[in-house]
Amino acid sequence: MKTLLYILSFMLLVSSLPLMADDLTYHGSFLWNDIRDIKADGNYLYCAFSEGVGVIDLRRDYTKKKIFSSVAVSGLPMRLFVSEYRLAVECENGVVWVIDKTDPGNLMILGKFTPQSDVWDIAFLGDYLYAAVEYEGIYRYDISDPDDIRFDDSSMYGIRVIDLEVRDSSLLALDNYNGLLVYQPNDNDLGNPIVQLLLPKPGVTLSVYNDTAYVGVQTLGFMVAALNDLYDAEYVETRSTIIHSRHIAPVQTGYAVANSIAGFEIYFEEGESLHSQLFPVLGIAGEAEFFEFEGLHYIVYPHRDKGLVAFMLDNPYEINTQNPDIILANAGPITQIAYINSRLHTIGTGNWYEMYSLDNPSDPTRTGVVINPPYSPAGLCSRGDTIFVADFQTKQIFPVIDTGGGNPVLRPPFFSIANVIARPYVETRFNGVDDLFYCFSGDYLLGTTRSPEGINKTAIAWTFDDNPLSVLFDDTVLYVGLFNSALCAFGITEEYQLYEINSVTVNGRVRSMILRDTLLYLGANGLITAAISEDYSLTEVATETETGTVYDIVRIDDRLYCATQNGVFVYDIANGQPQRLFFGGERSNMIAVDGNTIATSDGSAIKVYTIDITDVDDDIPMPIYDAPRITGYPNPFNPAITLVLEHLAGVGEPVSIEIYDILGRRITAMTTERGTGNRQTVVWDGTDEQGVRVASGIYFIRASANDRSAVLKAVLMK
């Protein structure tokens, strides 16, 4: 018996040790949607998102870009300012983060500071950061020590400096009233401008390329200044434009002008004449950015539906704004992630469905895409190699064949099961048929069954008193979590009719459910564990509240993985009642697990983690809830632990309790009084048989009565 206990103890040890924060490794995010700002530098696009800065490598996956590196900052990033080695991120709360981008694949935060006033623009030159401050000119900050970013100097020469650019060792400032100012600062101070080029109208934007400055002026037009000799700088050209000039750049044919409303305009030479053409862009979500890649010139916009869109500008006759040359995939928003055939399937309502391999979690690799997906996919489920995708637009289920070797393909027949479709689900061997497909939306649940005889499209047509948020089938019983925080159990007749068995009110709306034996785990305002009796009535057993709202639950063997308001929670349910193993990460609405890789999403981004969990030998039976059970609190404990015995005390004889150390040596033993109920408590004070306090460590507590036993792992921490 002791040998068996030692084996069981060892298996419990390797499978259920508490996981520390360092065991969850964050590998970054991809498929961010809420792009706030874009800046280009060499082969990279830097993008500001709600949670930080992401990097797109233009050399990777040319036609459909994704984030390959990111760094998180707090405060809702709004604008980016990029130099050769650094970038600054201005957040909505006024904080400016300084980030090292020497290695774009490994962005590193250097420091942060809060400017004294609102900032128009930021530029880097040497060990200094220059900020254009409204009505206060230019402020200079010393950033040579990232831990002590401090104010260094200022210039009040400009009344309303709104744009800054750097050229070699010179700082160029556009003043809304005084024109173009050129500084040559040193380590002592900014000094006064060495050049001032007055403007006929207020300046609105400044762009510098090599020896040329492009200055946009109100209302429609821009001026070109030659900077070959800074002491003899002059305006050499003036152009009028159709649109308000916010960004100006040279291209092979002439100039390109852009703004965040109408699109872009190209000036190009044809024969001896200079022509212009306007290219409207629909769906613009922010300011444009120009960049050069492999000798070609591009303009890129943040887009409401497609993430990022870019157009090649060097041949105006080939530009088609309906077909961008570069796209950053946008799920718009993400509605579901799921592991199928060891690939992460990601789906969103923006006509978007892709698959990724996360074998290398730090570099997600796109392995397939549905070329012509449903118009507005809402969710998916699978059965073998067949994936079933629900579509909002056509209100149908689309079967997709995925063998794991490439791009899945749609396969008829398509079939409709609901007037409005939410995420679909599939159940196997339901009520004597091979498959049940169902979706719920509004206050009803509709579905179809599939058998060798064909498809029964009208098998299910159920309505409820309130909107269902989650449903779960168990043979002929249906559990429904309703919007009004009710959890209902319904019986299902052979004619697919419902009759209510019972209903209970839970703490919060049940958004997800997992069934294991006689326990139902509910994601609501916390992780709720409910016991199911023989008559299918429900009784709440325990609630884990520190999770906050639980949105999604995945069960892998004896573990629950929960996407919650407060991050990712992992529980061991080998003994029925969840024992927390780990919590960490960030808020997420959905979760998918494959081995030790965890993917989560908040609807905008997919975050990838790995967790170091040793596999459990499935051949060794583990105790379940309706078997004898022992739990304890607090755990870890010091100095004593209260043991809770369930399904042991009612057997009509005392319960024997034995405590072993990690090597299987018995430390002490206790015996309870004869049990008279289903639940009994007893306290172990942390001492051995001689009354001596035991050392810190892991202990296994075995409770036995009438040939029934259960084991608890407890941790003593001093």
C-alpha cells in the first residue's frame, strides 16, 4: 500500500506542482487590429496599438503582413516618433516612453517621462530628445541615462512649433507663424536658429528627404526648400494641391501628397508636362506614412477593415485602391481561436480566416488561409478533418476540409440552420444521430442533425425566456446559461422537445461551461463548480473569485484553462474541486491550448504563451468528484491546515488520515470520529508523531475509510 501511495504521490507531484509566474513565458502578439499610428524605417513598419508597439518586417510574407515583434507599454499609445536607434511612444495619459529599436525583433524599453506641456512632435538627435511644445517652442531632454530622463534646455524662438525633423546634425523645426527654422544644437544648448525661411501662409507639415524639405502650407499647397547649403537654404518650388497636404514625399515620377481623409495625390511628369491624379481611399483610420522598400516607393494607411493597406506609387497607371499591394491582416474583430489538427485557427468577422503553426511560439507561421471564406465568418467547430464555419452574412454553415497540409478548401453542400448565426458547435453521437450542429443567437437555439440518412435541418427550434450565452449537451440533458444569470437544466425528448428540470441563479452570467463526470464548471463572475445529482439538480460546490469574470474555459485532461478578466488561470481538477496551479498573463476573452502552448485573444490581438507542465500518465487513475475526496485550506499553509473530507464520513466508521513526505515516509497519522454526514473537517497542526513541527515542503495527505481513499497534496511554507 505504501508503494502504491508513493507512486500516486509522485504522479501528483509532477502533474500538480504549483507553477510560478516565471513558468509562463510570453512570446508576443500577432494580428493586432486597433492600429493608432504608423512610422516607417528601413525594412520595418512600427505600429502603435492599444497595448504597445508592434513591428512589421516588410521582408516577411510579402502579401499579408503580421506583427513579428512587440513591446507592451501602459497608457494607451497614440503616436510614434522614430529615429535610427530609438523610438518614442506618446500615450493618451501624456507619458512618453523611450524604446531602443537597435534590434527590431527585440524592442526594449529604456525609460519614460512626462513633458511639462502638450507635445506636437518629437525628434531624436544624439543623446537628446526634442519636443515641440504648444506655444512654448522646443524643449530638450537629456536621455543619455534612461533611468533619469530630465529637462535640459529650451528655445522660445518659435512661437508655435508643430513639426520637427532631423537632418545629419541639424534640427529642423516648422513654426506655424515663423516658417522653417534650422538649428545646430550642441551639448551646451539649442542655440538660436541659423536659418529662418519665412512662409507666405501658415505651415502645417514638414517632411525632409536628403537635401530637400517639403513644407505643407494652408490651405492647399506645399513649398520645396533646397538644403544643400544650410546657410544658404531657399525655397525653390511651390505647388498647389487638390487635397490638404498632411504628408509629402518624392517618388520616382515626382511627388506624392496624402492626408487622412481623402486619400493621396500623385504629381508625375508625362512628356514635358506635370500631371496630377487623385486616388481616393475608403476606410482610412489614421494618418498616412511613406516608405521605400526594395527600391520602390509606398504609401501606407491604417485601415478600419484591413488593418494596414499599402500602395506602390511609382507607376500611377497601375494603382488600384481596391486592391492594396500590402495588407496587414485584420480580423475585424477576432471572434474565435481554436486548435484543430495542431494548428491555431483564427477567425473574425472581417472576411478573414487563417491558420498558424505555433511550433515556434516566438515566430507564428501562417500555414493556410481560406482564399474565399464566408463573407462574414462568426465562428467554427470541427469533426475530424472537416471544419464547419458559421457565416453572419449568408446565415449558413460552410464545411471546410483541412488535412493540415496547406490551404483548406470549402466543400459543398452548404446548409442553413438559423436566421441569425452565432458561433457554431458540433456534438457527436447526439440522441442517436451521428452529429448535431447548433448555433444560438437572440433568445433561441436552432440546429440540425446529420446521420447516414441525411441532414435534418429542423431538428432543433428552441426558444428561451432570455438570451442564451452558453449551452452544453449531456446525452438527453441540455444546460443553458441565460443572460439573466440563470443556469437551467432541460430534458430532451426523442422528438427533440425540451422540458425544464430545474433552474438556479448563479453569480454572474454563465459564458462558458465544461462538464466532467458529475461536476459542471461554469465561467461566470468567477469559476463556479456545481455538482449534478442523479435527478440532474444543480448544487454550487465552490467558487474561485480572484479570476474576476471568466469568459472561456478549455479542458485538457485533468486541467482547466480559463480566459478571464484578470489573466490566464490554470486549475487541476483531478480531485474534482479546482486546485489552482497558476495564474498570470493579461485579460483575454477566448483561449486555445495545444500541449504547453496557450493562445489567448481579447478580440484585437492573439497573445502566445508557453507553460512548463509535465504530462500526466493517463494510465494511472485519478480520483474524481463523486469518489471520496479530500481538500484543504489554506494551501500552501502555515502553521496548520484544515482538511475537508467528503464522501468519506458517511460510511459509518472513522476516517483514517495518514501524512507522508515527498519521499513516501509516513510523518504522522490521525483518526476522526465515526462519520455521520457527507462532509467532515479536521485540522493538522503541521507536527509529526512526536509533536515536532515538520520542515517546509510538500506533503501528501491520505484519507481512508471502508476501502475508500483520497489523496491531497499540501505545501507547508514558513
